[in-house]
Amino acid sequence: MTRDIEIIKRLFNDYTKKHLKKIIIAIFFAVLVAGSTSGIAYLLDPAIEKIFIEKDKALLYIIPILIILAFFTKGISLYLAKIIMIAVSQELKADVQKDMLKSLISSDTNFIDSAHTGKFISNLTNDVNMLVNLISLALLNVFKDSMSLIGLLLVMFYQNWKLSMIAIIMIPLASFVARSLGRRMNKATVRTMDQSGVFTTRLVEIFKNHKLIKIFQKEDYEKQRSTKSIDELKDRVVKMMVIFNRNTPVMESLTGIMIAALLFYSGILIENGELQINNFFSFLAAMMLAYQPVKSLAGLNIAINQGVTGAKRVLPIVDLVNEVKDNPKFPNLDVKDGNIIFNDVNFKYGNEEKKVLKSANLNIKGGKMTALVGLSGAGKSTILNLIPRFYDPSAGQILIDNQSIHEVNIYSLRKNISLVSQETTLFDDTVKNNIAYAKLHASNEEIMLAAKNSYADEFIQNLPNGYETIIGENGVRLSGGEKQRLSIARAMLKKSSIILLDEATSSLDSDTEEKIQNAISLLTKNKTTVVIAHRLSTILNANMIYVVKEGKIITNGSHEELLSNSEIYKNFYEKQLKKG
């Protein structure tokens, strides 16, 4: 309970407080709603007494006009209050989503890799909506319904305090029901949101892998899996809504019992001369009007539980603490020669016990090409990922020109590094903008030069709109080789001192490879280059080759040296010859 209160306080201080002026205006209109609602109930007393009993002709015109004005005031005030709070809620939603995205974009690679995409989408949509309902709409309802209830209770006590005492018994009963349902609702909401994340992940996988699905003829299989996910989500939602609506029959039953008890007791009071008929009808109107705010306030507990549940899933993302620490006050990396040194570097993922790298030592010469050779899973990609600090080693030190990469600011480190990966990442944008991602304000001439040097210009010119062609999600309209050339063009545009190549030619056919190798030669000329060797051409061009096995650096040397003294390398080379 204490934690829930702390969460609500934080939501108010971080998000709601900045919109306080608008909220106060909405509350003012909510007070008008409450006042006009109470006024409507109160006017029934003189209406019955003066119009129907005393037959006062003057009030025959005045009271209906006052009732019309009261309803008009209520309607306009309620409209303005809701409109203001809707605007506030959308601003709050945008604020929370912006904070979440800032945190996710800046988060560790390891954190993103270890989570489901669908979970983050569910957090950004469903959880945020519940959170916003708590800190905006629920806030309005608290004031509107509380004020309305207080006003109506005053009318009820003014008419007859004995009847009022019977009526208010309903309030604690309704609150008890709501609290009981709120705890169950909390659990149901968590399960529903989790399942929503699973379903969203399923959708992302289907859209991303539709070619794979077709080539392996797994349409029916995926339909079955999707149907299962939909049904599971449906069942969760149904269970949640069943719990949410359980208060309806209870509330209706309580209302029926209260009205029956009041009618019975009112009959006794009227018979004894302790209650007038006009007072009774005014009291009854106030009580009936009070039913809605009582019901709303009773259900508020559920909304609060849902909002707090959403906050418990959202705020940890906002508060992400990265394992890869950065300090903007650290000095900039000053790259002169571009020498990279690994001193006894160890690495493991998360809480896993198995080390991916074991006391790795490398001396990567500046301005030269260094190749990493080894079986899949040996640790080659991990070495590449440690240089730009996508991950940090669990032990050991990495130096660039005798500067620890952990003692310079990350921005300056990554500014000096370009990565061309076998998994080319492109955006659903134009060819031009995909290349310019490396340098957003690059001129058309710079972009075209990078494209020409990477042999991309030749296929770009054949596209429907040239450099302005939209290439689709992750470049779906391009071949693997074309995607790779755009990736190389992007790296060329960045003009970094250090080039990392992760099997950069693995997606290329033989005819294209020659061109790409020429492009890579141009890209890496006089640059410190670390490449995961996948092709013979890469091995032969390397100035130094490190053989990696099970996280250890087994040996290193030139191509000729390794052929002579390394059986592992010799076997690797011979396999490459056979492939060729």
C-alpha cells in the first residue's frame, strides 16, 4: 500500500504537476457540475410544494426555468471539464511515452536483446493508457463525484436526517466491494498485459518473417499459433472484464435494498407526520442522483489499481539504469594512430556463468586490417561489440591509443567508429535518408559520392525514384547485396577512424563481391579495421589474423605464419578453399 502511495505521489510530481493550472480549471467546472446536480435535487422540494400543493402560478414559470438553467450549467460544465482533462490526459500520455522512448533508445544493447519487442509495445500503449487514466481522468472523477456526492448528501440531510442515515450505509458497503474486486483486478490486469505483449510479439514475428513462413509452407502452422495467441488474449480480457463488472449486480442489489428500505421507513414517517411528501420526493431525487457518483467512486478503486499496475510496468523503463555507464564530463577520445588493445578481457552475458571471452589479449594496429577467425560462437562478434561499448567486459581493459574506452565519453568513442554488419539495418524511408543517417545534414553531393564509392549508385539510379525511392521496412524492396552496399555507403559518409566489419560480404553473390571488396578497400584504407573473416579474400588482405576458439585467443599471425603453425587455421583455410 505504501509503495502504491509513493507511485501516485511520483506520478503527480513528475507528470501531473506541470498541468496543474488546467486541472484546477477542470476541477472548477467539476464543482459547477456538483452544484448544479445538487440544485436540481433541491428544486424538486419547492416545485412540488409551491406548484402542486400551493398552486403558486408565479413559481410555475420560475422553477422550470431554474431547472433548465441547472441542467444547462451541468451539461456545459461537464463538457468543458472532460474536454480539458482529455487534452491533459493526451499531454500526459505523450510525456510518459517520450520518457519511455528516451530511456529505451539510450538503454543497453543487452537489455533490448533480452526482452520481447511486443512487451515494449504493450508497455507503450496499454500500460501507459491505464497510467494516464489514473493521473488524469480518475483525478477529475474524484473531484466531480466527491463534490456531487457531498452536495447531494447535504440536500438529503436538509430534507430528513433519519432517511439520510439509512441511505449512507450504502457508501461503505460499495467501497468494501470495490476494494475486494480491486485486488483481483490487479492480478487479472497484470496477466492480461503480459499476454498482450506476447500477442504483439507474435504479430511482429509474422510480419517480419512472412517470406520464411511461405517458403517452409507454414501458413497453417502460424495461423494455429496466432489463433491460440488471440484466444489466450481473449480469455484474459474476458476474465478481467468479468471481474471489473462484478460490482454491477452488487451495486444494483444494494440500491434496490436501499430504495425499498427508504420507501418503507418514509411511509412510516409520513404516517406519523414527521415527513412531508415534497420533502420525500426531493430526498428521493437527491438519493437517485447520488447513485452515479457513489458507483463511480466505488469503481475508482479498480481504476487506481489498474493505473498503479500500469505504472509499475512503465516506471522501471523510465528509470532504467544502464550497465554501460557514461559520463559526459569525461574527455573526448583522441584518435591519432587508432591502436586498439585488449588486456585480459573477460565477458559474459547478464547473469550467465559461462564466459564468452576468457582473458582475451589483442593488439590491433592502427591503420591496418585485423581479421578474427573462428567457428560460430567462438566470441568474434563479442570482440567487435565491446569496442563501441555495446557491452562492457566483466574484467580486463580495452584501450584506444592508450586511452581506456571506459574513461572517455561514449559519444566521442562511437563518433570514431563505423560498423558494417551482416545484418544490415535500414529504415522505411528514402535511399537518400538511409545513407544520410550517418550524417543527417550531408549534402546531396556527399551522399552521392558515398553511394558511388560503394558501388550503390548504379542500382540506385535504376530505382523508380532514384535516391528518393522509399525502400520499405528494413529495405524489403532491395536485394541482400543492395542493402549491404547502402550500409557501406553509410559508413563511408561517416568517415570514421575505426571500421568494424561483421562478415560484411556474407550477403553478396560472387559477381557483386568483387565490387564490394573494392568498396571495402576504399572504406578501410589507412583506417583501423577489425573484420570477422568469412571469405578468403578478407583473410588474405588482413595484416594480422587472430584465431578465436571458445572465447580464447589461440594464436595470431599473418596468413602465411598461421598456415605453418596453426592446425585450426589451416583447417579453416582449407574449408574456405573447398567452398570456393
